[in-house]
Amino acid sequence: MRPGVLYGLPKFHKPNIPLGPIISSIDTFNYNAAKFLVPVISPLTSNHYIIDNSTAFAKDITSLNYQNPVTMASFDMESLFTTELIVNNLDISHLDKFGLDKVHFRKLLELTAHHSVFSFDDCLFMQTDGVAMGSSLGPSYANAFLCHHEQDWLEQCPLEFKPLHYRRYIDDTCLLFKHSSHVNLFLDYLNSKHPSIKFTCEMQKDNELPFLDTMVTNNNAITIIAMASIKIPIAFAKRRKEETYRRVLIQTKGNPVEARSPRGAPRGPSRIPPQDGASGDQGRTLGGPLRSNVPPAG
């Protein structure tokens, strides 16, 4: 067993190449429990808005043929927690197939979501909110929550700014609107629907929008360019990755709130309490100047 390891994944298609925080959870104490729960939750994780991969997305969006200009945008869900929703919407008969009742199912969900421990900069931290990007449960949690709500949200949306097209991969959504002014109206509408979530938005720039590992272009007709076909000089890409990594680590240590993951992890990590007999100020969070008394993972 070992703690999770926090690292950053560069997003080369985003401005300034930000890092997305990822927690590698392989061999952690709750890793197998999280994997076990994925098929248990699966009945709640699909609807007709979901796309399975970038190939399916490309086929879907390039089949559209709008007579009037449209505005493209992508929405990303920042925070999420759905334990009660998942517990309350799974039938007992389905849980019986896995030898579970709702009491034990809830305990397993809390164990895998609330008690993840990870290391960063030779210190240990406990995740107190959300589900880590890198956890086996992350995609299932996001899909379960959104599949439960998005149908109603779209049906109840005022027609004056309702999107023309809506497709989602886990918590990343691609939308088409009649007019650019509708984007922020819909964003505000979604952010008013549930206290546990917050969506952010990226609009098209120069008729282009990065989504998944593609670049969507909108010049009279919608076309797709695979990111793999965009060539970046190897030396430049390596140098840029190293520079970005150093910069974001410095930002993370200076202000932990800015390091939160779009998928809810890690946000405001809590300090591991000191061992018996140790001074309380020996621990620290990502933003503090002091070393943790907890020894680094092997």
C-alpha cells in the first residue's frame, strides 16, 4: 500500500498550457474498492447526451448542418459530490447482485471518496471534498450526477438561450448556440441549478474550439482536426512542459485554492494531524512554509 501521488498533466491545447492536477491512486488502500464500485454505479451513468470518445464526437458534430451561423463553447464542471444521489437512485435488487445493501454501499462510497490520502512535495494530505481525477470512480461520479439532472435542466431551459446542440464526455460538454450572447446566459442558468456544482466556460476563438483531443473549426461548416496531427517541435514541447510544470508547482505551493482540479480534486487539502507527541505546527498544507512530520512515501 502507498498514498496517492499528486502530479500535473499539461493541457497543450489550452492557453498558457495549464496543468490539470491528477492523483495516481494505483496501489492505494481504497483503489480496489473504487474499481469494485464502478460496475455497481454503471446503471446511472448513461443517456443519449453522452459521447464515448473523440471519434464518436467527431462523427456526431460533423454530421450537423445548420443554415445560420452558430457559436461554439465548451463547459467544464469544477466541483461535484454525489454520494446521496447515487445511493438513493440505485435499486436494492441491483445492489443485491454485488452482495450489498444501501448501508454498506454508502460506507464504501464514503471510504473511496472521503478518505483518499496523497503525497506532494514530500508531505501527506487527505482529500476532504470531491473525487480525485485519477480515481476509478471519477468518471462514474460525474456521469451519475449529470445523467440524473441534465435532461430536466435542458427541458426547463428558457428557449431564448437554450443550446442548439449538447454533447458530453464525462464532465466536458460541447455546445452550439444561436448567438454568442446565449453562452453566458446558459452558464449562469446551469450554475443556479445545484449548490454542489460550478461550471466554467470556454468560447470559440477565431472560429476554433479545442475539445477532448480535437480542434473543432466552424467556417460555414463544422470540421474536426485531430490534435495528434498538429505538430509541435519535440524540443519546444519538452521545454514548454518543464517550464509549465515548474511554474504551476510554484503557484500550487503559494496558493492551494488555485490548484483545484476541474473534477473536484484536490481542493483545499487538509493537513494530516501530527503524530503523538509531535508539535501541531510541524504539519503544513500546500501553502504553508513548514514541513510535515509524516515521513514521505517510500
